Amino acid sequence: MTYNVLHVGAGGFGARWCDTFLPPNVTDGTIEVVGLVDIDTKALEQGRRHLGLKAEQCFTSAQEAFRAVKADFCTIVIPPALHELIVDLALAQGMHILSEKPIADTMEASVRIADKVKAAGRKMGVTMSHRFDQDKSTLRKLVSADTLGRVNTVSCRFAGDYRIYDSWSRFRHEMVHPMLIEGAVHHLDILADLAGAPCTSIFARSWKPEWAEYKGDTDVIVSMEFANGAHGVYEGSSAQSTGLNDWTFEYFRVETASGTAILDHREVEVFHRDPKRIYQRSRQGKGQHVSLLAGKKWGNSLLIEQFCHWLDGGPAMATNVEDNLQSVAMVFSAIESARLGQPLKVQEFLHSFREGLQLHHN
């Protein structure tokens, strides 16, 4: 079945949706884009041309678009603080929702959105595109195949050289926690996926070196515990000197009972422990090379397809809004941990917002 889509957001990253992520799914008949919304008329026109829409299918007012356009679901690619407004408009029209991360700009709003979607009986997915990149998917399949045994630790290093003002988009340089909200939202999500269990405890330290032209903290170290006994470490910086592990070129390592899997600069290698030896020594770059998985779609293009399969009656996509609350909870509990200077219980943190909303409704 081909699903009709109303796309909200043609500027900024929304332009990538219009020229890169939506078109493959239009071409193969997965979707048809029937409406486009953006307050910027120039971005709207560029998106219209990429998607081959008529002028009357384009709107500068979201409210007008949702009144005029009949669609099965909407896609949301606008700042997180505005997500809830669009979710409300979509649910009022009975539409399903596929949104860019994070669910919202606060933990409370994220929980509120998930509850609204459930109450309306609609489906909502979140495009955690980084987890579904080709190299990360290859690492996940390698680890989940269980040939390496139980996961012991997972780790990630992101090191980008965005220290100069406006090098990482101006709004991030003005944020209080740019690294945790804009970077860790992807990386912590991947670590929990590799660990194979929800995060139970998190302890974060964040800071800003003197050379970083930011208002908020650019550097973080996060320690995690997961429900299955695995542990995790995240090292993130948007003010690193040399861009050692920039976007899409991160370093991930998974240590297991009988081996080590490493992803570094989009190359995957695996080391196996020799059970016949009491001691062995290895070196990165000398392991067994693992070819990247084959596929026609990755990232957001793949997630659009997965969302449509879910609408077809298939299994819920891995990044459905309810499950994605776990990733949002990791980010906001890490922020709170950094503020308090102590570990936080992630599930209790999440439950406190659910409980708070229930008390408010009562």
C-alpha cells in the first residue's frame, strides 16, 4: 500500500528529507507526498521542486495544511520545542506520525506526547537515523548474533572539531547542553541497543574547555549500567582538537564473554578469544574484517519504509515512541546527573514524569 504523507519542515535538515530521504520511498511506491509545510517560503519552494509538488500542495501555515490535506501520516522535521503542536494537529485529523528526534525538548513533553498518541490509538515513530546507518547496523547484527556471547561493556567515542562559533549550527552554540542533547541523543541510543537492555543507572559529567565558543557544555563523559548487567561508557566532545571521530565516523567497541567487536571510521572488525589459550594479546586493525551489510536504504530512508511496514500491520518499528522514551530518558537523566553531580536511576526518573502527569490529570 502507498501511504499519503504530509511533510512538515523543508528548511535546515528538512531539506535533506525533501531531496534525499523521501524521494527513494516515493520512487518505489512506499509513500506519496501530498503536502509540504514550512514558514520559510524559499525553503518551501526548494522542497516543492525536489518533491514535484504543485503550489497548492504547499503551505506556510501548519494549521491550514492539516485542515486542507488528507494524509495517512505526517513527518515532522522542525525544532523539538514545536513537535507537540504538530502532534496535536496530526492526532486531531487521525493521522499517524513519524518525527525526527528527540520526541520533544523536555522529558515532560516527551512523555505527554507518547501518552497522547496511545490515547488516540495512533502510531508514532522516531527517526533515530544514526542507529540505522549501514555501519552501526552491521555492528548490531554482529553482536546480536550471539556468537560472541554475553555483552560485558559497550563504549562510544564521538570527537568533533566544532569549537569555532557557528561551526556546528548557531543554535547549538547557544544551548546549555549541546553535546548531551544534540549528540548523545544518538550515541546513548546506540549504546543501549548494543547492550541489549534498558539503562538502569547513569552518571554524567559535563564541561566546556576555555577554547570552545559555546554557552553550554561541549564535553561529556557518561557511565551507564543496563538491566542485563552490562556497563557502558560514552565520551563525547564537539570541541575536540582534530575531529578524531566526527559524525558518522564514531568509535564503538563491544566487549563480550568471548570476543571484541570494534567499529571505527565505518570499518568493523572482530576479535575472537581462543579458548585453548590462557592469555592472548590483540591490536586494533589486526582483527577479522567484517563486510558492511548490503541494503538499498539506510538511516531515515529505511526508517520511513519500516514505519510504513508497521502501518501495514507488521511489527512495531524499533524506534516507536513508547520505546524511544528510554533514549530520551537517558539524555535528560544524564543532564540532571551532570547538574546534581551524582548518579540517577533512569527508570525511576522516567516513572516520575509519568506519575507527575497522572497526578496533574487527576
